[in-house]
Amino acid sequence: MTSRGQRGTPLHQNGLTLIELMVSLTIGLIVAMGIFSAFIGASGASKMTDAQSRMNEDAQAALLILSQQLKMAGNNPDQPDRIDNIDASLSSRRNPVYGTTTFLASPFTTSDFSIRGCDGQFSNVTSAPSLNALDCPGGANSLPDSIAINYEADSFNTVPTSQASGKWPTDCVGKKLTVITATLPKVSGTGAVSATVTYSVAENRFYVGTSTSPVSTSLYCKGNGEASTPQALVENVEDMQITYGASSPAPASATIAGYLPADELSALSTVPNSPTPWRQVISVRICVLVRSEEPVVSGNAPARYLNCEGVLVMNPPDRRLRQAYFSTVVLRNRRL
């Protein structure tokens, strides 16, 4: 029996042509580029969000510090069992902090100011022995402002430092304040006796300086504590502009007539360095210009910002974010 062999069926290989391969590669490349672009966009947005959050925190910290200090400016409370007198220099109702006094207070010289500002920086901001001795050059409206504040300090209105001898009030950088000793009359029965009292006075001066590690414009403070040196409190503060809500010259007026910069407020008196205009200050308006820690924007256009005067800055010096933050503080211890 003869068998006939079966003819094999030809086998065809199924594959991609060159055109199909190129199309596939192109589609894959487009998808990869889309994913990469989305990643870059998300990364950029994340950097912007982080930078804005850090700026908000820095601004909040700076304004909180300044606001708390301004609220305490002029603090000099009445004390129990003291002798009152219509002549302020003879009254022992308050500890000797401001104005003239006939009582011995050592080591301390009373001040005529509870608050004092300067358009620009006090030329001797770190070296002046008191607010009375501060020197403001004037004519520096384009520079960051500076402000000095003093008040009677205790362990409740400052962050006290704990030492073996007890808790002591501190200045703006945490240094122990000098203990002042005063001899003055106190009520004793139906008469008065001479007594020795102790207290402390905080004198803090705020300005914008440049820190060295890292290199950054910062809000600085120079306090009057023992061995106190200027320290940066908040980094990335580029500008500080302050105006003062002043009352009319009428005695004890509580109505704000307008907001003035420091040089215009000082010019209300014809006497140089007079404390009189500063006694008319009812409130203080603060603006701090804060920048991002690193450049985060792609060009100058998105880096534009409104400064403290409300002027649009078209050509910022770098690609950092910048924003102005404002706060208004009412003085609680106005000295009349």
C-alpha cells in the first residue's frame, strides 16, 4: 500500500514593521515626556508651596515678636503702699523708669522715651547707652526702619531665665536683665519710711541686619541684658517699614489724626530729640517684607511683588518669592 505524504503548510512569522516600531517608540516617548513634565510641574508647585508656607511662618513670627513688645512699651505699673504726689518727680507710686525722679536708682538712668523710631537704622543702634542717646541720621526712607522699646520687666512679661538665685526677667535675646535698686518712700502706718525696692527694665532695639551663617537679611534685636549682643531673631526679613498713629496735640487725646513715619513725627517738635511727639503715639503700623529662602520661580515676571508702600517691583534682584505682611498694634501703656 502506497501512502502519500502530506504537504506542509508554510509558516509565516508575525512581527512589527519598521514604521510600526517607530510609531510605538514615538508614542512611548510622548507618554514619558508627559509623565516627566507632570513630575517637574508637581515638584515646582511643591517648592512654591513650601516656600510660601515658610514665608508665612517667618512673617508671623516677626510680627508676633514686634507686636508683643509694642504692647508692653511703657509698662510701669502702680505699686502698693507707695506715696503719691502731684509732682511726678516726688511720687513713689511707680518704680523710677521714665522722666525725672528725686529717688536714687542704681545702676540705671531713667528714659524720656517708652518708644522711639527711626526712618532707616539708628546710627548707634547697638552702642547707645539709652533710648535718649539714640541717633537717627534721617533721610533714609528707602532703607529698613528701626524701633526701640522699653518697659518695666518682670518674670511674667518676659521669658524668665532660671538660675540658682531664682527666676529673672530677660531681654529680647534671653539675657538676664540687671537688677535695679531704688530707695524711695513707702507708706508705714500713718506716715512714711524710706525703703529699698528692686526691679528691672527691658530696653530692646529692633532693626534689619544681615546674618552670616547662613547669609540672610534678618530681623535683629539688641537687648540690654547682661553680656547681651545683637542676635538675628527671624531670617529672610528683607525690609521693615513702620508708621505711627499720632493723636492731635490736645492733652490725652485718644483720636488718631493720621499715620506718620518717624522723621515726620519727630518734626512735630522744634526741639531736637524731643520725646513730646512720641507721647502722641496711640498705635503703630508695621510692615515686614519677607522673601523665600531660595530662588523658586522660573523668571522675573512671577517674581514681581508689591512692597510695603504698595508699589509693584517689576525687576526684583533674584528669583525669590517676596511678600509684604502688615499688622497694626494699639499701645496699651501710652505715656501722657
